[in-house]
Amino acid sequence: MTKRVLMKGNEVIAEAAVRAGCRHYFGYPITPQTEIMHYMARRMPEVSGTILQAESEVAAINMVYGAAAAGARVMTTSSSPGISLKQEGFSYIAGAELPAVVVNIVRTGPGLGGILPAQGDYFQATKGGGHGDYRNIVLAPASIQELYELTVEAFNLADKYRNLVMILGDGTLGQMMEPVAFRDEESIETVAKDWAVSGRQGRKEHNEITSIYINPDIMEALNNKLQAKYREIEKNEVRVEVLQCEDAEIVITAFGIASRICRNVIRQARAEGIKVGMIRPITLWPFPSKTISAVASIESVSSFLTVELNAGQMVEDVRLAVNGSKPVEFYGRMGGNLPSQKEILEKIRTMAGK
Amino acid sequence: MEKVFSRTEGLLDKPMHYCPGCTHGIIHRLIAEAMCELDILEETIGVSPVGCTYNNYEYFACDMVQASHGRAPAVGTGIKRVHPERMVFTYQGDGDLAAIGTAEIVHAAARGEKISTFFVNNAIYGMTSGQMAPTTLIGQKTTTSPFGRDPQVQGYPINVSEMIATLEGAVYVERVSVSSFKDIKNAAKAIRKAFRVQQAGLGFSMVEILSTCPTNWGIDPVGAIEWLEENMKKKYPLGVFRGKDLEV
Amino acid sequence: MTMTDFSIILAGFGGQGILSAGRIVATAALLDNHEVSWFPSYGPEMRGGTANCGVVISDSIIGSPVINDIDVLIALNNPSLEKFSRQVKPGGVVIVDSTLVTSVPEREDIKFFPIPASELANQDGNMNFAVVYLLGCLSAASECISQEKFEEALKDVLPARHHHLIPAELEVFARGKTYANVK
């Protein structure tokens, strides 16, 4: 393995993007993710790339739209209120089927909210936000190493499916330092982009990138095509970590930073004789419903506990997957507060009747 | 029979959807001819707006991208930064550019983004059926100013070219019209110049083109030309606001 | 030594080198082949003049980088001591810069090491040394950072133009260690 270096999550995202062949970055400053832009401002010139501080998040996502249409590997990053502004662009990117990578280092809301870590953007990330029937692939890393690997993967997935891929992190992941080992060379899966606009240059037909279809049958056909693509992604791209569920009595479901806190809880609970396991969705969309459903059918499993930094969002998808076969409880904190191990453990003791 | 006139190669062989008497068709042709004359048709990427010309990507023979409302200069920026050696233009109306997209056009110009914007000002929203535009004249009746635009209620029209010309990054800004043969010749010249400014890498270039909307003005095509001449040219005088002495 | 989620909080004012000191501790632990995480206070909290960071060192995957129960607290001002001393585990360690921290933790179940770090650094003519005295003390009080790894970490973290300061820093670190013997 290559040398492990200590790096901040936000910087790792930027470095990973550059390593993945991203040469165009458009952004607008917002805490707690601005270090990505700081890093890019120094790093991009080294690889003759473009970093542009846009006049707004709205402009930034439309620059991404243009650069993606032009065939580039492109990224923008922001945090919750900024992501809300970019939602219009996400919908157009979906309609025009453009590959793009977006990072949301989530902070608390609603409104201007606060700048501390939260997971309150789960609904927005996985169920739209913008208008129309579309899906973004949503990746939820839980460590800095994984943040690196998933950022690289995000670019491959975006190109493969001509789809927006979002990294859903949070203030903790963005701000913390942890060791990361970069590979000597990235596996960049290049895809021919013969649909991109680059000037005809001898091409017989001109290329058009658009998301508007006034004819209802053509519009429906596009929607059917998109839905077929989404089914394909659901079939191929679910990523999930299953931890100690074989003998579990209580199964935690948690993603990102919440899952890390729960890791310690599992250790403590098992030391007390309560058998706890965990399902950690790495892709929030496509959601690992089948895995959850399969674990729900294990006889020893008596109940589920979803832990999130919000008022209960992913828990709805967990309940759909469990489909009433076992009770699903929820524990969450908001406002930038993280649930403590003690609090979660207390909840588990109650659930276990201890 | 001898063929004395051909469609420009810059436009695809497709009937346009514009209303009778609308001047978008003329403006499309001027841009297309300019691309052919400068031999940049295969080098150019155009950006379509939201408005009556939302689908002009179906007409121009160069590569085209459709943008969301007002964001064409941002989309154009993204394209140009990926392909700095290519030519990029945006085609935008007065609602797209001067209302919802004010921030994008101002900042693209301020950055000196090496793109060319063709800004069609017909003092009204056409696509959505005749609402007031930022460039609607005082007293002009629209579906959202049915008693005439009253500055006390709806504020004043914006002189976009004069505003953009204050920005250092905007190296060439001219207002033209397509309401007479002479004006059309001048407009063609301005469009070519905008492209040449971009080709020379000098900065942002914009041509504002005064245009008619007989349908939503409620005037017949000939009357619309007269209305433009009499009213619009007073508020929006033709001329070069930046880059008068620029030789390209 | 083996460690399971050994947690250190460094807290004080902005500009005292707290975030960098935390980074040096974390780097030293990484160079010692431990798992490690470093998490700072950020945003308006930072702009308000206070700064803190938490370092977790472990030999298995680290659960949360956010610390609830503290093994070692290094406090460089009174509010920090007040804010964090209650979270120190029984048997845990509190190290303070006693030049700046005038209060004493109201707890009998912890080890308390006051060092006049700022005063000593002032005498040395380099205020950046204050935090190094505290790290030296940390080394002796908890064994989570050795002098050898501290040196390696300095080389790793400091820009080359500051490497000439390393011998002096090592000397200060060694002197800091002696304060862990004082009750």
C-alpha cells in the first residue's frame, strides 16, 4: 500500500477529483466545504485545469452543465443552502443526460440553518429536489479513505450512465482529517462522448444537447428511457456494508458519520450481551432495499433502529424495505448535534428490554 | 432555371416556427451567414435560451446546447472553458437576459468571458404571451401592464447595452436593429465583428438587436416595424457603446 | 502501546497553535501505525476567537471523530477548561497552561498538570513553544506520543523553511515532559 497521509476530507475530495481526471471545477464559497475550492485554486493550475469562482451557485451549476455538455469531467461542490439553489440545474442535467459530479457537505437547516454537521438533505438528495422524474446516484462515504475512493468512482459512474452523481457528506467528513492512501494511478474508465458539443469539426450532423420536448410522445419516450436507465443503475450499482447481522437481535441502519458512531455502539452493546448488527447504505440511491429486506427475514432479528442526523428521513426507505415485517425505530439529533454513543446505547438497551 | 439565392449553410433545412412579421428569422440568418463567411460553422457552439427561440438549436447547423432560463452565459462559460479554441455564442431574449439572467450576463461580461452574446430586444415576453419585459417602454401595454407601464408601479426599462458597456471585460458592445435594409446590413456587420472579437481572444462581445413582436404588440408586421422605428429607437439608440475603434 | 479510541481535546484561543498541535499529535500517531482522526471546531466558533480540536487514536477502526468522553484535555484558557473538564473520563488527564488558566478543575478523580507554558515560552523568546511544552507533558502523562514520533511528525507537518527550529522544539518538548511529574 502507498503511504498514508493525514488530510482533511474537503481537500481529499478535491485531490481525488483531480486524480479522477476532473479538469473543470465551478463553485461558490459556502461553509463547511470551501476548503475544496481553496485546494482547487492551487491544484488546478498544476494540471492546466480550470477553477472558476462563479457569481452564484445557480451560475456554477449551469457552468457545470455547459462543461459537461462539452464533454469534460466536471465538478461543483457546495453545502445545503447552496445545493438548494443548484437543484434547478440538477433537473436539467438529468433531462439532458449529462455526466456531472456534485458534492454536498451537508450542514443544518432549514433556511440558512447552521454550519455544523447534519444529514437533513437525505430527502432532497435521493428523492429529487428539482422538478420532474429523475434520479441522482447518491454516494455516502463514512471515512476519508472512502471519500477519496467514492469521489473517483463518482466520475466513472457519471460517465458510464450520463447521470449526475452526488457525494453526500456532512460537516464532520468535510472538516476532519484522517489518513488516506492514494493509489499511484487511478482507474479512469474513459467513455467515448460522441454526443458532446465540441464544434462539428467535420462531423456530418450537428450535436444538440437539450431537455425540452414539447411533443408529449417524445417527452414520454425520453422519460421511459430515463426510467430504464434508472432500473439498470438499481440493478448494477447498489453498494452496502453489512456488519455483524448474522446473529443480530437489533439491526442498526445508518449512513455516513452516523454509521461511524454506531460502530462503537455495536462494540459496546455486544460487550453487554446485546447482539447488535448494522446495515450501512453506501449508495443512498440506489437504496439497498433488497439487503435490508433479506436481513429483516433473519429469524434472530427482532427490530431495526435507524440513526440519522435529522428528524427521520432514510428511516422511511428502511420501513419500505422492511415492509412491516419487523418494527423499525428511529433515533436522531438535529441542529448540528451528533448523537452520542451513550444516547444510542440507551435506546438499544430499551429496545432490548434491558 | 438559374438558382439566384440559396439558404445559408449555417441554417438547417427546417421550417421555422416564428410568427409572421417576427424578426427572429432574419437574426438567425445573419448569425448563420456570419458563421459561414468567417468559416467558423464547424468551430462554433451556440447556446439557446428560454423564450420564443428556445428551440433554435434545431435551426442552427453548428453544435448547439439548450440552456435553462437566463443561464446561457453561464452555460456558454462552461463550454468555452472546456473548448477555449472554439467559438461560443449565446442567443437570448430580453426576459432571459435582462430579467432572470441579469446576474449571469453581467458576470460573464465582467469576467471578459470570450463568448459572443446576441441579445434580441423586442420589449416584451413573446413565448409566454405578451407580458412586460425589463425593456418594455413606459406607457407600453402588455398583459401584465394592461394600463401601460407606469414607472411608479413597474419601474423603468433597462438600457442593457449601456449598462454592459461600463464593464471592463466587455470589449465590444453595439446596439443594432433589423427594421430596415440598411439596419440589417449594419446588424450583419456587428455580428461578424462580435465573432471576430471573440476569435481574437479580446474578451466579451455583445450585440443587442432591436426586434419586433407583431403578435404580442397587437400590430400588423409593417406597423410593427414602424412602431420599432418610432418608439424603440428613441429609448434604445443604435450605436457602438464599447469598442468603437476596435480593429479586428 | 495499544489504544482503543484514545481521545485528546486541545482547546484555547485562536492563534495559540492549537489546531497545528493537534495535527502534530495526530501525525505522530499515524507514523506510529495507529488509526487516527482529527476534527476541528470551525466556522463562527472559530471567528469568535476560540479554537479546539479533537484527536482520536486507536488500533481498530475509529468510530466517531467527535469526542464525548475525553482521555486527555489540554486547555489553554479558562473557558476551555470550564467547557471540557466535566467530559474528562475518571482517571483522565487535564493539562493546562497555568499562565493563562487561573482556575483549577473541581474534580478529584483526574490527574491535573498545570504548566506555566506561556511564561516559559516567553522566557525562551518564542511564544509558539508554549504548546510544545504542553505536548511534552502530554507525552509523559499519557504515552500517546513519543519524542521520536514527535520529531518525525514535526518534519512531516512543518514546511521545510521552519525545520531549523526542530532541535529547539525537541528540547522544549523534553522539558515539558518533566512537568508531568509535578502534582
